[in-house]
Amino acid sequence: MEKILIVGAVGGGATAAGQLRFYNKEATIKVFDRDSVMSYAACGTPYAIGEVIEDEESLLMANPEQFHEKRNIDVHLKHEVTAIDRDDKSIHVKNLETGEEFQESYDKLILAPGGTAIVPQVKGSETANIFTLRSYNDMLSIKEYIRSNNPQSCTISGGGFIGLEMAENLKELGIDVHLVHKSDYVMSILDEDISREIEKELLLNEIHLQTNAYITEINGRSQTLSNGDVLETDFIIMSVGLAPNVGLAKDAGLEIGKTGGIVTNDYMQTDDPSIYAIGDASENFDMVTGEPKRVPLAWPAHRQAYIAAKHINGESIPKKGLLGTSIVKIFSLTAAMTGLNENKLRELEIPSVSLIHNGNSNAGYYPDHGKLKLKIHYDPNTREIFGAQCLGTKGVDKRIDVIATAMYAGLTVDDLQALELCYAPPYSSPKDPVNMAGYKADKKI
């Protein structure tokens, strides 16, 4: 009887365990995680803090008792895996509650250790109320601080996904928000013109934004920035990035790649065929360029869990690479992207052209319509789509999802004309913005 161990019990790890049991009723499956909860919807935590999601426990998708009763999978929370013995095919585990340490053997091992929020070393950090938002317990800590202290102001360091989502949700709670971002513009994965529109939305909603700046010193409520400005706020949220948890893999001699993630093959195996790596800590490849890529988002983790589980059970389904398709809400706006942005194309010296379509989300005569901007990068010769971005108040997700599907299928920018997309006045136009982008590309030949 095969024995499979999984390190990590959140998105990727919990999904892998469930998939393994679905395809293999006999295997022994055990999951270990140092946290006190499992299988929670981390992406929902900013909205639970902002009370958009009223019941924070609704983010908990499962617990160890359910996994044991329904799937015959043993989940050990508050258990830290401290080492991997590849020769002996075992892991070293420490029970964080009792201090007990023990060995657990495996036939196959899946690493889904996730990542850790980066907290810059800033002078005086110990004098301030500083939080990160990476886990369910981080969310509870922030909610408890707000409930107990009734803060009036916050500094958010970092203008990525978490930074923007927290800016909106804290503002909706009535907290005055200062957003500080080290780069020239927020959401650096987007093109500058798209990001500038997001910045306008932040300012319209009275978010105090400073770009090209970062915190250099902290003294209680006071933060000195790199540009010399001084902010006075009650607490700080650090959202400057995510470091993949690869220490365990590195200590075991597994290969770590260019992106800082654990190198994996088409089936999520590491350079040790008995060990798989999935989720935020695994390195994959870009679907467009083939270059190493690491995308610490939920969709890749769930897909990788499926690929690893199928491979362990004897069915080889190779991964296809990642586009980094993603989306974020910023007050009344939504921004989404897939594939490569302008900076990446420039960095890789890939010849490309871009088109922009400004239009309506659906029929302009229908009372409920919104404006959107759709931007597509493509090869002027082969017409291959390299990437796309969309910004608007309605229908943004639909357009980027269609283009991500087109890229996966290998369609050209000209093929977008011919896609027969659904239409009725509340939803689109006879020529959808995606179709219009295809027609505009035709004029650029």
C-alpha cells in the first residue's frame, strides 16, 4: 500500500490530498502543517477584514475531522516538518504543541509549503504595530487589533494585490489610508498606463498615495520615508512581497531555480522523482517564452495539485506553462491581465506591437453599462498574442478570460475577430470588445 505525505495543508496541499484520495482509495495519505487551520480561502481575507465577508469562518473550507471522516486522510496541524531524509525516504516532524519529535516514512512526498510575507528590516520596527496578511491567523490578528483599538489611520507598504485590496477594505471601514509603493507606479505587473488609471481611482477615494518611496525608519506612530516625508499612523501593514518557503527543500539538496522556487518538471516532480513541489514555492515556466516562472496565486496551486496527484496515480498530464492570469478590484474599477506586459517584452527584447480598444462593457444604450480599456500585445509577424490587460467598471474578467483561453489554444490576434461570443444588451455588443480588438489588429497589418 503506497504511503503519500504532504507538507502544507492550505490550497495546494489540501487539494492534492483530496485528488489523491479520489483516484486512489487504498493509499495512506497524511498531511502536515505548522498552522492551526487548514484549507482556508486566503484570497478572501482582505474582504473579511473589511467586513464585506461578514462570517470569517466561511473562509474555512475544511478541517482535519472532516478530512478524516469523509476521505480517510490524516491531517496533523501544528506539526512542523523540519527535515527530509531522501536516502531513508522519511521526514522529521515536530509537534509544536507537545514538543514531541518523530520520523514518518513515505513512498511519495508532496511539498506545498507556500510562502512567507516579506518584512523589511527597518530601524524601529519593534516600536510600532506592524502586521502582514498571509494567513488566516494574520487576518484574525488584524481584525482583533481594529476591534480593540479603533485605529483611525494606517500605512500600507506595497501597492500589489494585497496592498490595494487592503487599502480599499480599510478605507471602507473608515480608516485613513496612506499607501507607500517603492516602484514608480502601483501594480507593477501591469503596464504603466493601466496602473496610472488605478492611481487616479485611489486618489478619488482619498487614499494618500506615494510612489517611489519606502519606509526607512519607524518611531512608534511615526514613519520616515525614503523621500524625507514623515507619516503619522496608528498601524502598518507590510505587503511588499512573498518569499517562497524553500528552506526544507534546499536543506534536502533539491534544486532551487532562478525565480527562487523549487524546480519542477512537467509533472511537478523535483529532481528527486519521489518528491513533488506545488504552489507558491514551486518554479514552473512561462507559456509564452518558456522561461522559468513562479506565480504565487490560487489557480496555479490547484492545477499543479491535480497534475501531481494524477502522476502519482499513474497518469501523466503535463503542465502547459503559466500565463499569470490575475485580477484585482480597486473601488469601482477592476483590472485584469494575462501573459506578458510591456516591461517584460522590452526586457526580453521580443518584437511586439500593441493595440488599445476603448469601449463599453455592453450596449451603450442599455442603462447598466460601463467603460473599459482593453490592451493587447502581439507579434507583428506571426500574430501570436503575448499578453493582454483590461481595466474598467464592468465585464473586465470576461474579456481577459477569453483572451487567456485564446492564448492557451494558440489563436492569433486576428482570430479574435471570429470568436462567436454571447450577446444581449445587458452583457455585450454585437461586436464584443474582444472582437473589436481583432478587427483593430487587422488594420495594423
